Amino acid sequence: MPAGHSTGRSRRDGPRARRRAARRRRLRRTILIGSAALVAVSATAYALLPEDESTTAAKGRTASRTDAPDGEGTDAAGNPLPQGGAKSPEAKPSPAAPSPQPASPSPSTGAPATPGKPGTFAGSTGSGGVQGKGTTRRWRLEVEDGSGVDPEAAARSVEAILGDPRGWTKDPRYGFQLVGAGQPVDFTVKIASPKTTDLLCDVVTPELIGETNCRVGHTVVVNLKRWKEGSPQFRGSVEEYRALIVNHEVGHEIGRGHEGCPGPGKPAPAMMQQIKGLDGCTSNAWPFDANGTYLSGPSVL
């Protein structure tokens, strides 16, 4: 065909053009199908990949917060607890214990003494009238805590002994008065356990340890054992022996010294150490006899 002449029909409408268009359409479908398949394969591969440590820990924390009882496996923030199990409960401050108060004898109410610290004493609170005609010596009685001795009753017993006609008030030079709590005193009568008596009296003689009474300073110390049981060397009642203790030790308080047995069969002086033996004398608890005669003996240095 001569150049520049057209038949009026385009090459696009020819068989070759149609085949190329068909190939392009098939290629596009192939590309689309392949892309979809690639996306599906990638998703499957991602789902099958192993979890890393952070993913595993995150899932573990989620599971613990959901399933574990409170306090087991994790703390309140979801953090793992130290090895060993459940979290220890938080320590709560306990209320402060009251400070111990120092032991001290309380004023007696007349009831029997209750157990307390050894060496502490409860004093009598009652008072009495003046006894005797001489210079009045004021006194009060105290009992060691735990002794079981009623200080009021014991004070009245000692008062009766001091005021007895056979006692020291028979001598016009002497006088006594039981005074109440808080009043000044000239001497004190203490009823103490054998152990405390030994400490107060500084007893060192083996045969007298736990057995004797004494007067130290302006304190008459009465051994609780002797107050309750008397003495095996004394023939008489416990009440009579209590009178001997009081008369002997108060005798020292007013300035009297020891005396010995005046002779076989005679009454032992109240100032004789009768607990050490009678040396032939008979037991006696009083400075004077019923007739007002002083029962004396030789002075013992």
C-alpha cells in the first residue's frame, strides 16, 4: 500500500491487538491472585512465629491478674513476686505496750497482803492512843509483800504487847504510840521473810541464817517464820513468843542490852537471847512479872 494511504481500519481492532489485550487481562488476574495468596501466607506465617520474652511475660501477667488469687504469684501491680510463693502480709504496727510501773507498796486496806516484789513492804494505816507515862516513841508496822500477814491486825497485836502491864510501859520512863500513814515515826516494826530478814540484819552466823530477828538502826525486824511458828527453844504459845520478839527488839530500841540467865529454874529475862538456849532458865516473854518486878539477869556483853 502506498505510503500515506489509509484503509480506515485501526490496528487495535485486529486479531493481534485482541490477543495482547487478553494476555494483559490474564496477567492482571494472575498478579491479583498472587498478591492475595502472598498476604494470606504472610498472615499464617506471623501467627506461627514463636513468641518473644516480652510477649510471653505480658501474657503471663495478664493470666496472673485474671486467674491467680489476690497476693499469689504477683503483686498488686501485676509484677512477679520473689520466689517462694505468696506475698508476705504487710506488717502493721502493734499498739505500744504500757510502760511497766515501778513496784511500790500501796496503803493497806486491812485485807491480807497480796504477793508482790520481795523486799517491798505495806504499812499499817491505823493509829492508837499514847501508852505509858514516859517519853512517847511513835511507831508504825510494815509487812513484806507476799507474807500473807494483815498489817492492821499485826499492828494491833504489837500495840497490845507494848501496852501490856508486864511490858515496857510498866517502867515510867517509856511510852509508845501507833501512828497512821504519813505521820513521822521514831521506829518501825517490819515483819519480813527469813531471806529478807537475813539481808536487813546482815546475818552471817550459819545456825542463825533464816531463824533470827534483829533491830537495825531504828527498825525492829521480825522474822516471818518466827512470827508464824514461834521457836523450838520457847515453851509457850506462838502469841507468847511474838511478845518475846517485840519486847526483846524494842528493848534494844529503848537502849536495853542483852542479859543472861539469873539461875536454874528462874524466868529467862526478856533481854536474854532465848533462841540460843535457856541455860537452865524457863521460857519468859515479859520484862516484868505480874507483880511489877523486873525480871533481870546478868549483863551480857
